[in-house]
Amino acid sequence: MKLRKGALPKQIIEQLIMAEFIQNAELKNVKPASLDLSISDEIYLVKGVFLPRPEEEAYQAFKNLIIHKHNLAEPLAANKTYLARLSEKLNLPSSVYAYANPKSTSGRNNIQARLIADGVARYDSLPAGFSGDLWIVITPKSFPVLLSPGNTLNQLRFFTGDTRFDAFELEIAYKQFSLLFDKQKKFLAYEDLKINDYDGSLILTIDLKTELIGWKAINTLQVLDFSKINYYEPSGFFEPLYPLKNNQMVLKQNEFYVLSTKERLRVPPDLAAEMAAVDERS
């Protein structure tokens, strides 16, 4: 199969697994353009985190910060930091690099999840040809979380080249594929987007004119079992948010919110998209 530059799709990730460039990965964890990374039973409560120096194993960088090994039969406490070894090991081809992101299930439940790798002095980043072990820094921010070996909190995306759009390419793709539309499924014209940084990104806005605008996390001692996450009622961990007068709302410091966007997004099969943190200028 001839490879083009860009993000690697599911079929190529599966080939990397079969060729043992990715070890100990389960095919069920391969998604359309990413690989879900699974935690092992080796997890530690730590005082903090040091990123490894070049050629230093991740464990050596943080071993002096270990408080004790954590028993996964017990939940991870809120606002405590843990380090878990991931089951997968990598020995990437020299032309393939990767970036990690928290999965949506982690993000919307306010579980901070960041990748640390042997010899890499950056979070969530693997250089081309990386070879070594992977770890994940886990901090539940709102409520205790019970994890089990095999749970997946973050995902890895593989690349052979940077194919991010510039402003010109984005405008062409936007009109070609009708990327944004409203709740009535009406296409939103590129010229009508009210906020645009002209940097190849699309800026989404909060919908404050709908009946339910989102949810706010409750600081509770109730434990969230990550293996049964789809069986819970939201009211056990979140309270609903409704717009105030004049379609306004107030965000309070140190609170965690999940809000709905006014825009709906379409991603065609030959494109990939990443949700990025809001620009500091906003």
C-alpha cells in the first residue's frame, strides 16, 4: 500500500501492530485514526512528576517521587496524582511520530491524562522512530475514579508528515465539504463565521440560547467506576446548567463545565480534526 503524508488511518495502524512496531496493543482499541492506550496493573501514587531527560527511562525520572504503589481495587482519589505504566510498547519506524490526547470520556469527566515516554522531555509527544515504554499521568479533578487494567484514558495518533491546513486550504475544504452547520442542519457560510484567527483552525462558540446549555461537575465522594461509565445517570456527578437572563451564564473559578456548541461539525472520511485548547488571546 502506497502511503501518503499525514495522519495514519486505522488500516495502517493495524499493520504497525501486526509488524510489531506497536507491541501489546489490542486490535479492538484501534479507532479510525488513533489507538486507545490501555493501563496496566502497575500504578503509583506520586508527589509530582519529572519529565525524563533525553535517553533517561521515564521510571528513573519519577521513582524518587513515588509515595507507594496503588492497589487498583481502590479508587484514585480526587486531586491526587498517579502514574500508570501503559500496556503498549513502541518501536516506531524512523518516519513515524505520534501525539497523544485524552479521550473524550476522560476529558468530559475531568480526569487529567497526559502521556510520558522514555527519553522524551515533553508531554503527549513521541519523536519519529521512538522506541520505549509509555506511562500516563492521571489526576482525577472532581471525584474519585476506579480504574481497572485495560481501561483506556488517552489515545495516540500517528503521523508521517504535517498536513495541517493553512487559512487558504481550510477555506477551500470548508466550502468543498460544508464543515460547519447549525442545529437545523443549515450550512454556515465561511464568510459568516464571526470569529476567525485565519490560522487554519475553526473556532466553535457556546450555545446559550438552548434550554440545556451543559453540565457542571459536582465535587462528590461518590466513586466513578470507569469500567461502567456508560451505566451512570449524569445527576450523580453533574448538575444541569440552564441559561440566565439575557442568555448569559457565569463561569466560576476552579469549577468544571461541559458545554454544548452552537455549531455542528462534519468531518469527511479523508480529513481528520483535532479539538485544541482555546487560544490564549481568547
